[in-house]
Amino acid sequence: MDAEYAKNYQQLYENHWWWRAREELIVAVLRTWIPRGEKASVLDIGCGNGLFFDRLGEFGDVEGIEADASVVTADGSHRDRIHIAPFTPDYDTDKRYDLILMLDVLEHLSNPADTLHRAVELLHDDGIVLITVPAFDLLWTVHDDHNHHLKRYTKRSFAALARQSGLRIHQDRYCFHWVFFAKLAVRLKETLRIGSNDIADSPVSPLNRLLFHATRFDEFVLGRLPVPFGSSLLVVGSKPAPEGDNACR
């Protein structure tokens, strides 16, 4: 990601309405997939400074992989559980995991199919991978440039990636539905060259709280409906189905 954006990332993650709402969404989804009281082995790929580790601790023992050493603080509380290395198709480990997260990771990769295939290989037979990616190239903005994104996905394009990588999709749905229209407005503004394209920052506190609650309300009302748009795509998948099992695609 852009160096200036990376420098501001922890503040954004801890305070910005979008990161706060995304965290609540992911925890809620995981609670439907991981039985209460089960202690899973968890791998967070692209974990940054381990900012999600405390919440993920609800589900088991957490470790992470981060390619960018500059975003991992040497004295961080989770430093001993973060492996600083790129997660590539030849990432070497004998460990296997019950839960792997790839949260807004695949859109950065020039070879996402092989990398996702490696993540699938690291699952236990009954393990799951939870993935989020930005949705719809129509919503491409300067924010994508700052984050060094290479692609935004749709359900169809992600399904093609899943087939290439051997991922069995159990759930795929768009989220942040109202943000879709906000991103469209930003795209139009940038096309017309209205205003500046500053690095993202948290809005003032009252507005930040309002947008957080609007996003949570959006999820409460529309999250279980097959809404065909959103600014992000969330996917839950696993290893391929056993021979003859066609329950999931």
C-alpha cells in the first residue's frame, strides 16, 4: 500500500467507521461457522500489526503472516505470533489450520489463484477460509490506487478464481450495500475532478459514529438478503468436496 496510507493504517483500523463495521461483520459471520467453545487454530494472512488478534482470540489460538515489515511494531503485544514473510504459493509450513482469514488481501496479488490454492492446502479437512475483497470495478477510485489494488471482484469473477484455486464456496455475498452508492458518488467526483484526492482519514467523531451505526443497520436489514450489489464481497469456503458430494459449489 501507499507509504503515507500505511503510516496512518493503525489509526484508521482502530477508529474509522468502515474498519469498525467490517470487524463486527466478520466476527458475526465467524460465530455462525465456528461452534461456541471450540478452540480453533487460526491464521490471519495479511495481518498487519495483529490488530484483529484480540477479537479473533474468541475463536482459538491466533497467528498471522505479514509481508510488510514496516507495519509490524517490534514491541507490539502480538509480535511473537506474526511471521514476517510474503504468503506465496510456495509458503513453507507443516501446520494446518481450522480457520484462515484473507481480509482484503487477494486484490493486491498478481497471482491470486495460486496463492489462494496454497491457503486451501493449509486447511484441515473440515477447516474454513473467510475472504473479503473489494467489489465491482465500477467502484474503482483513488483509494484503490493508494492501496495498490489490482482488481475488484464480483461473485462471478470470484467464482472463477475459486475454481482455479480449488476453493469450495459455501457462502458468498455482497456487503456494505449503502457504501456502493457512496463509492459511485466518489467515482463520479473523481471523474469530474471535483475536489481533492486526499489519503483516507477518520471523519469527525459524531459523523464517524453515525456512519458506523448506518453500516451496522444496513447489515442488520439487508445482510441476509440476496442483494446483488455492495462495495465488498465476503466469501466463506473450504477444501474441495469429497468425491460424489455436490452439496456446495
